[in-house]
Amino acid sequence: MSPSLSAEILAYSTCAKETKTIKFQRCGSCKKPRYCSKECQRKDWPSHKRTCSFEGQNRESLEAAKAALKGSTDARRSNIKKWFSTPKHTQLLVYVATHAMRLHDPSRVAMLKTHMFVINLEPASLDNETRANFTFKSAAVCSMREYGLDDDICAGLLQRVNQVEKDRRNSLTMYVRSGDAVYIAPITVPRCNGLEHVMRFGPPDDGWEGFLDRAINNTLEEGDRFRVECLKDII
């Protein structure tokens, strides 16, 4: 028996038998002590019953906390989807992703097969688990694989990019995150070159991140008026 297993047995029960032929079983209630037999467990019960109830309650509390956390994450993911699906937000992210990736340069279109636009959001208030209302935290263009997307997701996104290419369109992959909740959405937009691109998306915009921050947080400035006009014709 390994030292760690022996220490666990001695710490929680009277059983100190060390043999490779006996399969030790845990207490069915609190899942803490191990016993070599039912008889061994019965002998230890007068001592163990004092802590068994407490350990069991701790275990139930932990499982309840995990379930609550998962429910919170699912609710926030649903809220992210609602937020993203609002036309003004979809248009905004397409605009900034296009400029962040510098897609006015035709040679950079190939990066759509390997990169995505990542935006991190925060709930607008601490009690915002049931409303699709967020504030801007950060944004960047990131490699799909370096950011941790698994092979199946990357393959599916690549397949979509290749499919829409045939119709002279681009597929922009959006990765929207808030805490542990993530929503991934590929958006299809027309592929434009030269003057057509400038007319639809405006000239190259190095101030895209500041504009994104102000647009989400409702602090737009007078100088953002042209950008806002561009959003109307994007999709």
C-alpha cells in the first residue's frame, strides 16, 4: 500500500491493515474513510459517526456550489448570445474585426482560416446574471489554436471559411467571452477590394479598439460619427 493511502486510512478510521489483496471501500455517506471490510466499518462507526454527518454536508454543499456555477455560466452564455445577436452589436464587431485584421489588404484575407477576433466582456453590474448587458474589457486578434480551440472546432471553422470563399465572401470568427462563458460565432460578410471596401467599411481604422470600448460602454464621441454611419451598411 502506498504511503499516501495508508495515511488516509489511519487518519479516518481504525483500520490499519496493509495488504495488496484487500480492496478498500469508502464510507458510503461522506466518502472519506476507507475500510477493509463491513465488519471493520461497523467497529469504527461509534467514532466516525461524529464527523460523518459534517463531512457529508460539506460534500453536498460543494456539489451544490458546482451546479450553481454551471447554471450561472450557462445563463451568461445565453446572455452573450442575446447581446451578440442584437444587430447593432453584430455590425459593431464586424466593423472592428475587419479593421483589427486589416482586411482592406487582400493579402491578409488568408488569416481568416487561422485567426479569430476575441472580445472579453464584463457584466454591467454584479447582479447581471439574467440580463444581456455587458461592458467592454479587452479585444484582440488571436490564433485559434494558440487560444486553445480544439481540432474539431478549428476544422469546422476552416470548412466554413472555404465554403463561403467560393461565393466571394469572408467568414469572420467571433469569440465572445465573459468570465467562464464563451460564445463562438462565424459571421459571413461580402468580400470587398479597393474602393468598394473603403465605401463599406471606411478607410483603415487604427483606432478601432477605442471605438469599440466607447460604443459598448455608451460613451461615443463626436469623432465617432463617421464610424457609426459605416455600421449601417456592413451587413
